[in-house]
Amino acid sequence: MQIIDAHTHADNSDFIQMLQTDQVYATINCASPREFNDHFKAIGDSKRLLLSAGIHPWKVNQIQWNEMQPIFDQVPIIGEIGLDNVWTTNPVELQKVILKKQLSYALQSQKPVIIHAKGQELETLKILKTYPNRYLIHWYSSERYVQDFLNLGCYFSIGPSFETEASVQKLLYTIPFDRVLIESDGLESIAWALNRPFKIKSYAPFMESMIERLAQVHHVPVLKMEQQLIQNLHSFWGI
């Protein structure tokens, strides 16, 4: 089965090597200069693995713009970036300043963006409306504004808590066939979602189970779902 992973974090080169070996289409997040340097070396000239980079709302008080801006010039995707008032105590006003600066850069450079929204969905929506671009909503915890994001042309990724979290389950049935993607958010996120240790050898079967679940929801063969996910990811990437 052909796997896509619209947003993931790589803790080590073994994970990236597995993505290479299994020919996974994936966007690998770089949240710091160190991660970018490590991941850039690991992916080589792969056309299936792309890097994204951004100052995460959890790190707006740790990572400086001048550290990441040279990296932004070298990656095709910006993110993950966004707003969060649930899982971090970083001031939302500071998060907004950093978010807008990155959105402005992405718009000017015509690069798509991966968005993290946790507890700040409405404020995120208001801000995105002023920076028209291609967006992937990667973390979402409210069902109230899904249609508003879709009206902006946003894609949504179904995450590893697709069987345990009510808001993600709702997305399974809400996001249109041509806007849906899937993501692991990294091996640690899968372990968090499942509430148990998760080994790298279980990655492929787990991602395949997400594709099969989506195929059931959309009443299509698994092969057609695979093809659609690849098409959606390429459309988001701009390929």
C-alpha cells in the first residue's frame, strides 16, 4: 500500500531511512536549525520527502526569527506554525506576532503552510483570511469552524487519534474527498494517541489502517483512496 504522511516529526535518521525505503510521500517538520541540518542530510535528493520549517507556537520564546529565516529560504513548505493557548503558556500576543511574520513570508515566497491551531481556531481563521495561501490544518480541536476553513480552500489532515478523539472522528466524515490528508505527527504522537509505546516497525500498518478507514468512510476502494491522498498532497505541495 502506498503511504502518505502529510506532517511528521523525525526523532532520528532511522525513521527517515524507513520512509525512504518504504517510498512514503511525507512532509518532515524542522522546528530548529539543528533539525533542519540533520533532516536535510538524511533526505538527500528525495522527491517524495519534503522538508517544512517554522517557529512553533510552543517555541516562540526559544527560537529567533534570524535563526530560522535562512532555513525558510531552503524549504518548500512553511510550518508547522500557529496559535495555541491550551498546551503552552507562551503569550498568545507574541504567538500572533511570530505567526503573522511567517505567514507574510510564506505569502510573498508563494510557499504553502502547515497550521497548528489549538484553542485558537477562530483567531487563527481571522488571521489566515488576511494571508490567502494554501493551508493544511494539522491540529484542530473544535468542530465549529471547519466549514469556514474549507471555504478558504484549506486542507485538513486526519491525525493518529482518529479512533480515540471525538473532534478527529468528526473530521473523518466532514472533510471532502479532495481536501483530506493523513498524518502521523511523528512516532511519539502515535504513542500518545494510542496511550502505549509505539515501535517504528508498526508505523506502516498503522498508517495503512488510516487509509483503509478513510476508504470506508468515502465508500471507495483502498487503491482509489491512496491515489486521492497522493493527489491531495501534491496539490497542497504545489506539484
